[in-house]
Amino acid sequence: MTSTRTRTANTDRNRPKARHRSGWPVITGLLLLSALPVIGGALRLTETGENGMLDYSPVPRIAHVVGMSVFCLVGAFQFSPALRKRRAWHRMAGRLLIPAGFLGALSGVWFGASFSGPADEFAMAMVRLVFAVAMTGFLVLGVIAIRRRDFAAHGAWLTRAFAIGVSGGTHALVFILWAIIVDAEVSTFGEPFLVAAGFVINSVVAELIIVRRARASRVLLS
């Protein structure tokens, strides 16, 4: 009996303990990544004249910039393990994030579905439409998961939605790298591929984060 208790005690001591890390390096990186599209969107809202954002369908455009800005900036703090453990904060942030995410995603769907611009911009509009629809679907599945109290699935779906929402910063980095490596401007034909690459990169990173969380949970439960 004593031997059994000793083995149990040793197992408990050796079992990895959950560490409520602040996650500030990750948060800082996400905030910097989010700052690029947030600042760009805010500047575009001040444009007037030809091609100004307020000259054509101002309501969905403002909704898109505001929704995505809130979703990205507040969502970055949800990647802090310490903050996620604070239920009051997590719930309050979630009640702000979900509507903001839907606002940004659905306005993105509207842009793609109502596209009537030049033919050479059609491919770009369709790329954005596909990922806007995907983000909307991920948000819906995240809401369904939390109503079922499936916290793991909820976190996974919201991580996928956030990856798409914050892709604006990744797009800027991809274009900068293209300019440095290729030393040439992006053609109208090539631009949709680079934008799609930004979405794909973020989506792959999101899946890696989800897999890592799942493995960590299995270790803690073992």
C-alpha cells in the first residue's frame, strides 16, 4: 500500500503543471501585425475624391474597418493564457469580439458579393470573398461550440477566425518581402496570389497553434 502511494505521489510531482504565462511577446507581435491594417484602414476612411472609401458605400466600409480593428486589437489579448483564465475578462472580451468579428466578416462578404469593379480586380475580390465567408463560418461554429460548452472547439474556431481577420498585416509583410526579393512591383495578375498567400500563411499558423494546444491539454490530463 505504501509503495502504491509513493508511486502516485511521484507521478503527481512529475506531471506537468499548467503555467499561466502572460503571453506578452505574442500579444505584442499580434498588436504590431494588427497595427498595419488598422492604421491603413483609418487613413483610407479619411480619403475623399476618386477612389476614396467614403465615396462608395460608406456604411459597409466603415463597418469593415471598425469591426476588423476591434476584432484584431482586442483579440490579440485573448492569446494571453493568464488573461484567458480570468473568466470575467474572457467573457467581456468575447461579447465584444464576436459582434465585431461578424461586422468585419459580413461586410467583407458584402464587398465580394457586390463587386462591380474592373475585370482585372475580379480575382482579388473573389479571394477576399472566399476568406470572408470562411471567417464568418468559423465565427458561427465558435458561437455554437461555446453554447455547447465545448471550450476546446470554441477556442479552435475563434483562432481560425482571428487568423483570417489579422491577415491584413501579413499581406503587407508578404508584399514587402516580394519587393525586396523580386525587386519589382506586383502585377495586377500576381496580386491575388500574394493576398491568398497571406491568408494561407496565417491559416497554417493557426492550425499549428490549435494542434499545440490539443497536445498540451492531453499532457495535462494524462
